[in-house]
Amino acid sequence: MEDGTSKALGYCTGTEDDEVIQWDTRADCDVRRILDRIADKWSLLVIALLDRRTMRFSELRRAIDGVSQRMLTVTLRHLERDGIISRTVYPVVPPRVDYELTPLGISLHQVIKSLVTWTEEHQREIAAAHEAYDRRVAEEERELLQSTARLSR
């Protein structure tokens, strides 16, 4: 083990300096694990949908195009375990389960909202970058094909 490396799994300190703070990129880092969970597409959609309201599982599933029942269940369990959402079960027949953001989830929603705002403000620049990249790659492929054709003659 390297000097300065903690033996405790998930211990991620020692990767920052006075000006720049970074999360550890090791797979066993808690920060990386949390970011992996909360930044996946299903979690982001669930958090966005639960903004200032409570929803049932079936409502979430209908609202999220393309999510499977299993994937939504896994996503909700992870978010509940992380303290981002709360799950309330009502003892009725058929069982009723409601999901809502916790105070921690509400604070995360504000961050996500900032990302959405940034994306909306920069979507034209990103689209222009896509077009420039695609043109450059297509041109490089054409040049490669032409040089390959010349060499094979």
C-alpha cells in the first residue's frame, strides 16, 4: 500500500489542495458511489418529478418513459437508502405506497435544477460543437478512405 493511502474502504481524503477539491476516482470511494447513483438518468428523473409533490409508484412509472418496473424499483430503493426520498406505506387494500423528496432530496433538486438551467442556456453551443465534431470526423474518415484507396492501387 502506498504511503498516505488509508486502509479504510471509501476513505477519500488527501485528494484536495487549497484551490481545487476533487473527488477520488477509485471505485471504492463513497463520493464516487454516491455520484454514480444520484447522477444516473432514472434517479434524476425521479428527483425532478417529486419536486414539491408526492407520487405513487404507478404514477412515476407512467411519467418516466422507458423505465422498467424493476429499474424503477431499484432506483427508488437506492434513493430511499441514501435519504433522498421517503417511502410511506398505507395499510389499505390494495396497498398504497407514496414517495416524496426528503429535505436532503429537496436540496439536491436545487442542484439538479441548476444543471438543467445550464443545459438550456448552452444547448445551442453544444449542438454547434456536435456538428463541428461530426464534420471533422467525417472529413477524417473521407481522407483515410482516400489514402487507403491510393495505397491499394
